[in-house]
Amino acid sequence: MALSRIASSSSRSFNLLKPLSFAISLRRSISNDTTPMTVETSVPFISHQCEVPSRSVETNPKELLTFFRDMALMRRMEIAADSLYKAKLIRGFCHLYDGQEAVAVGMEAAITKKDCIITAYRDHCTFVGRGGSLLEVFAELMGRQAGCSRGKGGSMHFYKKDSNFYGGHGIVGAQVPLGCGLAFAQKYSKEETVTFALYGDGAANQGQLFEALNISALWDLPAILVCENNHYGMGTAEWRAAKNPAYYKRGDYVPGLKVDGMDALAVKQACKFAKERALKNGPIILEMDTYRYHGHSMSDPGSTYRTRDEISGVRQERDPIERIRKLVLSHDLATDKELKDIEKEVRKEVDDAIAQAKESPMPEPSELFTNVYVKGFGAESFGADRKEVRATLP
Amino acid sequence: MLAIIRQTVSNGASRNRPAFYASRSYSAAVKEMTVREALNSALDEEMSADPKVFLIGEEVGEYQGAYKISKGLLEKYGLERVRDTPITEAGFAGIGVGAAYYGLRPVVEFMTFNFSMQAIDHIINSAAKSNYMSAGQLSVPIVFRGPNGAAAGVGAQHSQCYASWYGSCPGLKVLVPYSSEDARGLLKAAIRDPDPVVFLENELLYGESFPVSEEALDSEFCLPIGKAKIEREGKDVTIIAFSKMVGYALKAADMLAKEAISVEVINLRSIRPLDRATINASVRKTNRLVTVEEGFPQNGVGAEICASVVEESFGFLDAPVERIAAADVPMPYAANLERMAVPQVEDMVRAAKRTCYRSV
């Protein structure tokens, strides 16, 4: 079983049957322990047109516990969003990321906030990974002033420019050329940073993706295309949408890597590898084999095109949070109770943020007319009845 | 930074020098410049002034530009800043918008705006709406430029005017230069503008020569965005046009002057923002209006102008508003049919006379 493989191949050998008290007295303050340790990824990487990164990932207790906490936070946040949607506090579209947390969290561990990330509409957790707050998430979902887009964007339009998070896009596939444009600008500005452009298995067949990839390869742009393959494009399984569902190979002349997207450490290793490579050799594709527990969006029960057994099977065998929990417990980095306490803390954080978000007011009516332009030169804009409502754009 | 140019009354493209210049010494001779030269010089100056400005599109580099608008720029600024692309509009327009998100100032050329339809999602959804959706976090200082409207004999797929389509979208600025001064001043303003600008040129105007003032030759010369220009003052009927049709309207005005009808010609310069103030002030003065556009009539620019005038100046109209536009058909190839499909000077003369009840 995966657990024993991890235990036996790590650089420190642990006796899993060590008495608890002894373990406590030996353990340093876990939240700050950066003693390096090595963990093997669940499965080896598979590559296309390039070398394979090592399965042995360098990490440390602090990082693993950060992974646990961050993913637990994201999980709780998405589940809370589900409830808010059913309570009609969130309207319109709401695409949830639970199950895919390892991709957001593993990626952040490999990069800096100077690297850019751009994604599609399943963006809540990616935004949080980039440093966005829970309040900004819930307030935006509920269309309030404290939202990250001041209530004017909604679920699909979260942005955090100061952390180089460029959204948040509703048109399937559009974010890929945009991401290659970010990479172009990074190279033009000689920044030595990279862009991760995330897209799904549904978007992987978009023509504009191949157009942008072609240009990126011609111009050696530091663009990393990350296919978050959760195996369903809305209700269409990958085998019904793609003649070749080996998305990591679809770049043809562009190298690719297939990664277990439910393993945060594998994601981290792959992103680190991709960043180094992209800065030297241009674009690379990462295919993250991942899974979403919810349907495509809140209007999709998610069970008409896949079986409940499949969903619960993944939850049991591959859940990213459970993987880290087992890792932490088997290496004695924390007790089961400590981890449960973290989950309780996180739940409270989420509840507090929701309460705070509910207090935030809806935007002022004048906000209807703000940010149409950066510089409006006094141009006029109109409401539905232009004789009743007019505004001057500053 | 934006120089508001007070234009003395001029006859636009005609060879008559305005009275202002009558008593000049030859050292202050008014220069003539083609629209092509005007656009090229504007690009050159803006690229020189701001290293963030770069040009991207098909054949803009080695080919010197499909219509030679970017001639010499590759040699001067190098491969980094003048980027030849494959024939993939959706891809390179998206890349341009992404670069603008990061803070660069791309000038994206479409060989004609007919091809912009392949990239229209990026122009509208990725560029125009982003500042609003992000509540100001993401501004998009990009210019999409290229020839728009009919050329000569290029057929249905290469002749459409997109002023009305792009003009309807909030978040975009849509500019329609006519003369060389328009081309210079508006392109420089567009490149400096922090918002996405759709810059609709006209292929048949590229080779036309216009006088340009000293101010217009200055490297800081910009025209205000959203302000129309009164090309010719008049008192009996207003003809509003943009781009190539301004030249036709001026010719129509000359012909009507012979029949003692004094025409005021307005050069819109900007479809969005639309200068409703100038439009309405003129109609309140003349009480009659003819709108002229090269694009399809339904849901067109003329329809918007007419609605604005009916809303704001209904009581001042002495006659129904007349619209001159392309024929409501795809552009045919045969020369005689093509002539029927595009507005001609006679159409404008006839419509103006109808507003004066001089004809039916």
C-alpha cells in the first residue's frame, strides 16, 4: 500500500508503532519545523519529449502541515459555498473545486508571487492560493462590496493583480492565449518568471490553445500550460470529447508531463521542474490527473454522467487531503487530534468569514457606472431608461 | 498631454488652403502627408517614446506591413518589438491582451477587420470587459488597428464595416480617423490610452494626401478621444459621416452649395464615445440631418445618431432624419453592383435635398 512505500523509502526511518508520549517529547514545534525530508510521489511521472523529474520530492514538516491546512481551508470554503448557493445567497454560476485542491496548493509551493497564474472559472481556490482572503471570496460570491471585485465580477471573475493572479475567465479556453501573453510580457520585461495557464480537459480541444502554443513555442515563451484533467468537460467524459485524451502529449513538438494531480507533492515537483524548463526552453504542458467531487457547477448534480461509486471511490483512494493526513501521521509530524483541531480552526475561519461577508453591503448604485474605462474623458453612459438615469464616466 | 486642437474652418481634403494660411511665408508651408505616412509616423513616435509599446500581427515586420503602414519599424526597433505572427488571430489577439494585462502596450494589427471576427471574443470578453469585471484591477491598454470597410472589388468576405458592432460595446473606445491629422492624432492618443481601443482605418484612404498643420507634426500631438470635428460649417442641413465617407460628404456639400444649400459636415472621429453634444448642437442649428456610413444599415451607426437626435432635439427637427448606408446585401463583386452597394456622393445629395423638401 502507498503508505508503507512512503515510510520505507523516506530518508528517516520511523517505527510506526512508537508510543505516542515518546513521539510528543521528541517532536519539535511542528508548525515551524523545516528539517528537510524526502517523500516519494504516489506514482512515477510520465513524460512526452522530455526527461522525467525524480519521484523523490524534498519537503519538510512545515510544508506538509501547510498543505494540510491550506487544502482543508479550501475544502471547507467550497463546501460552505455549496450551502450558500442552495440558500440562494450566491446567484448565477458557481463552479466548485473540491477534490482538486492539491493542484492549487502544490503549484504555489513551487513558485513565487512574481510568477503569474491564470485560470478559467473554477477559480476560488486558486485565488486563495495566491493570497486572497476568505472574506474577499465569500463577499464576491454574494455580490458585496468587500468582494475581491467589489461585487461586480462574481464567482468566475476573481483577480489579484498584486499577486499576479489574472483571473477568473468565463470563456472556455480564452485564458490560454491570455496566459501566453503574460509569459510574453514576462520575457519582454526580462523578469525570469513564468506563467501557469490552467485549463480543463474540456478546454484542451480549443483551437486557440494550439494557436497560442504554436506562437509560444516559436518565440520560446516561459508559458506552462496546465491541464487540470478532471475527466469531464461539464457532462462530457474525456473519451467522448478528445480523440486523443493524453493531453500531456497534445503539444506534439512541445514537451509534456503527466502528473498525479491528487498528490500535492507530485504537483509541486512537476511545477518546479516545469518552471526551470520553461525559462530555458519555452513552453511545456503539465497534465494534472485530478477529480472534482461536485458537478460541473451548482446546477449540475454531477451524477447523471458518472456513477456515485466512481466519486466515492476517488474520495476513498485518492483524496488529496487524506493523502497528506496519512503522510503526516505516519511520519509523526502531528497527532490525529492536532489535525482535527486544524480542521476545526479552519471551519471556524470559514464561518467567521461568511458572517463578515454577510455584513458587507451591496455595491452603491453609482458603482453601476464605475470602471467602464480607466479614463472616460467625461463620456456619457446610460441606465435602462436614459432619460431617467445618466452618468458621466470620469 | 492631450492637445485640444482648435481647427479653423477648412475644406478637409480639398486643395483649398484655409484663409488662415493665406499670408504665410514659405518657411511655414503646410506639409502634406498621406494617411499611410501619418499612421507610420505615429507608430514610430509612440514606439520611440515608450519601450512598452510593441507591434504584433501578420506581415507587420519583414513584409513591412501588408499595407506598408509599419514600414521601417522592424529595422528600427528590432524583432523584440515588431512581431510577425502566424495566421492565427484568436491566438495572437489573446496573447496581445494577456501582455496588456501585465502592463505592456500592444498594438495588434488585423490585416483587415474582417479577420478580427476570429478574435472578437478576446476584443470583447477579454479586453473590453476586464476593467469592469475586476473593479479596476486589470486595465487593458491595447490598440487593435487595421483597415475596416470596403476596399475595391474584394468581395463580400473582405468588405464589412465593423463600426457598429464594436461601437455597441461598453468598455471599448472605437476611433474612425479620416484625414492624416486624424490618423496621427487619434492613433497617438489611442496608444497612450489606458483602455482598449479599436482603431478602424480605411484601406482606400491610406494613399490619400492631406495637409497637416505644424502642431500635428509635433511628437506630442494627440487628438481628444470622443470629440467630433466640424469639417465644414453650414446652416441648412447637417451631414454626419466618418472615415472615407467624410470625403464624400464634403464633395456632396460642394455640389449642394451650388444649389444654395449650405451643408454642415461633421467628421465623427469617434464612434465610442459618441460626441452626442456636437451632433445635437449641429442639428439644433440646421434642423435637418443626414447620416452617412459605409456599413450595413440595420442597427448601424446612423440608427444610433438618429435615436440620439430624436431623444435630445426632437423639437428642432424640421424633417425626418435620413440615413445613407451600404446596401442591405453582402458586397457583390461586379463593378456596377459594387457601386450600387456602397454610398455614393449622389445619394448624399439626394437625401440632403429630401430634408430640404427640394426633392422626394
